[in-house]
Amino acid sequence: MNCRNCESPINQFMSFGKMPIANNFSITKNYTDYVFNLDPCYCEKCNLFQLYHQPEPKLLFHENYAFHADTSSGMMSHFYDLAKKIKKEFITKDDKVLEIGCNDGGVIEGLSAMGVSSYGMDPSKNVVDKCIEKGLKVDCDFFSVNTANKLLEKYGKFKIFVALNTFAHIPDLNSLLKGIDLILDENGIIILEDPYLLDVINKTSYDQIYDEHVFIFSLNSISNLFKKIGFKLFHAQHRETAGGTMRYFLSKKKINETKDLQHLLEIENNSNLNNVKTFEKFKNNCEKSRELLLNKLYNLKKDKKVVAGYGATSKSTTILNYCDIGPDLIQYITDTTITKINKFTPITAIPIYDHNFFLKNLPDTSLLFAWNHEKEIRDKEKKYINGGGNFFTHLIKDS
Ligand code: TYD
């Protein structure tokens, strides 16, 4: 396969092996659904990190989509802060905002409450229904050049295009870019936020690599990508949310690059991110992380300790399947999302219980799969920690 952006040959530097759909928590122990090879690749020409195979988006985003942003108060306040920034810095009177992948409310929930004309689009019916109940204007569809045309007919041009943790999910870059170009007015601003490649490399957070993340972007790859439709980066913000993300601001109109962007570009350009050796080292770090984690879990098993997983994240599917961890090593996973409770992790068949089960059966130790919400979880679980419980992760620093 060639690069999804520039069509140059891509370098497949490792394989995580066979994977189920990450969010496909099953009602039975036996998973008989779709599997694919999780093979990350890197394009040396345009710096785009991408998956070799990606399941059809319809298999991933549907009426039973398992992720609901309102399960995390941290995420909710993060969306609200961005809504305030958009209103303050970019909105004049009649400007309209479009958010794709708005999930159960996203940024448009805050913006609508502030009186800004805001519209959403998300392909998963269950989360769109929640938006509609909240009175938000949201269409249930995939964003593409076709749906952009329909939005244009319905609402006219938009000033702001927002996609948080969504852009990296869409494999058809050409249709996506054409759609954005079509829908934005000449002063249009694009705001994207996605897991940042340098964080994945630095923390060995290989669990960010799963079916939905068909791309993991960097400043250079985003910049190369948007050249196609004449948009330039003018600002970026690095955030610790979602395990380390970059927020990108792009415009067609000339806007001077901010100092923040220049500083972040300098860090990225000094990090060897564009060198294939970095990815060979990342592969070794993933193997090291797997070995350390398995040693720890087998020792805990030998000592007859109860180990729980905290958070049935999509990310956990990559860790569990890559390391081949089942219920003999992790007895259960706790999660607050109703649609995940009383199900099993796909293939690895670890039961998922609600938070009350965790509180009533405090485990000796917990593998923090939702490590991206560590602060929120540590604050919430003070009693567990003070009583001798602890959290650990699979993360290791690149060295
Ligand atoms: P998320 O951060 O979206 O990770 P991913 O994108 O990998 O799925 O999901 C966090 C999961 O953790 C979600 O299923 C809800 C759960 N969770 C808890 O169970 N308790 C908590 O306190 C928090 C913050 C999350």
C-alpha cells in the first residue's frame, strides 16, 4: 500500500498482530467477529504515521458506539474551555461553527449555550440521539465531500470547522479535505485535536494505535497534508488530555505564526521524528514494555494477588491482545460506561463490571488502562489508594 496522503511507498516497521475491533466489547466470552492485522506504517516523504489496514468505518462508528465523552468530567471541561476560546477569539456576529465527531455534545454544546450558531455531525446514532435530546442541531452521518455539499445547501458556509479526536479516524483524506474546503468561507479556520505522535513515541503509548486511529499526526504531517487545499498552520497547543494531544489551528488567510507554534515546531524538528530509526527504536520499546508488563502480571499471579483493569478503554484492546493477557492475569475491568458493563473484552474475554463492583471488591492492584485520566481517577480513588491499593501502567519512557 502507498501513503494515504502523498502516495509514496510506506514503511511498515512493526506489527501488533491480529486485533478485534477495539470497542467491540462482547456479550459472550467467545469473540467470533471481525479481526485484522494492526500494522503501523510511516511515510518518510510526508511524515504521515498511518495504519496499513483499517476496518471499514461503518464497523467502528454505529448505533452502539461505546465511547461517551460525558463519562469524563475532565473531557467535558476541556470542551467547554475550547468553546470559550472559539467564541472569544474567532466568532463575530453571524459566524457559524461545524463540529464533526461531536459525540454526545462536544464543543458545540458549550458554544450553543453561549448563543453561537453551531451544528454537529457524527455517524453514531446513539450519541447523536443524546445531542438531539439536549436540543443541539446534529446530523447523523460521516463527513465527506457528499455530506459537506448537503450541509452547504442546508446552512450555507461556516467560519469554523472543529474536529476533536475525529480527524485521525477518517481514512479517505481526499474527500475529507475537499469537504472542508467546500464548507468553509474565505476567512475559515480549522481547529483539530488528535493524539500527538511525539507523545506516543516518548511514552511508548503504543495503545494509542488501534483501529479508529488510522493516523497519528504531527505538526509536520498536518502541515504537509493541508498544503493540498492551501491551508497553513498558524498556531498549535500541546495538551496532556487524551494521553498527549496536539491542537492545530489552520487558515487560508495569512495569519502570522504564533511563538507557541514556532516553539513546538522546534521541539518536533529536534526530536528525530522524521527519521526511520525512531520507529525502529519505538518497536523495541513496545517489546520492552510488553515484557515488563507480563513479568509483573505473572509475579502478581504467583503471589495470588487480585488485579483489576481500570477503564475498559479502546486502547486496552491493543495492550491485551498484543501482550496476550486474559482473565488469569487480570480478573476483571471496571468501567463507568453503561454499554460496556457486563460484557467481555474482545478475544481476551476479561469481564467488565461497574464501578460499584470495584468499590465493593477493592483489588490488590490495578492496571490503569485509562491512564489518560490519571489525575481524575487518582482524585476519585483516594480511599482505595490510602487503603494500600495502587495503579500502574504499561508506559515506559523512550530512552
Ligand atoms: P477514553 O479515555 O475515551 O479512552 P479510549 O479512547 O481508549 O476508549 O475512555 C476512558 C474509559 O474509562 C471510558 O470507558 C470510561 C472509563 N472511565 C472510568 O471507568 N472511570 C473514570 O473515572 C474515568 C475518567 C473513565
